[in-house]
Amino acid sequence: MEEKFDYEKAMAELEEIARKVENPDTSLDDIGGLVKRSGELVKACREYLRKVRDDIAKQEEDENEN
């Protein structure tokens, strides 16, 4: 079963990644993994927001038809 995407959790993780990347104690090896993970999260957030936008547009169309 597919887990429901949690936009707020993803945004919180992105904020934590930003803090880690900005920390001078974070190694370059770690930064590489963090950047990869942030790319995955950004992609998932964009897909989620597109779906929400499309759902809202469909609801508006349905309301206008009635």
C-alpha cells in the first residue's frame, strides 16, 4: 500500500537538510547525500502541489457545471 505524502514533513526535512548543509562541520561526502535527498523531496513536493492544483481546478469546473 502506498503511503500518503506528507507535504509538511517533507518541508521540515528540507529545512533540516538546509541547516546541515550550511553547517561547516558537515563533510562534503554528507553534503552530496543531502543534496540528492533534497532533490527527491523537491520533486515529490512539486508533484504533490501539481496534484492539489489539478484537484482544485477540477472541483471548480464541477461547481461551475452545476
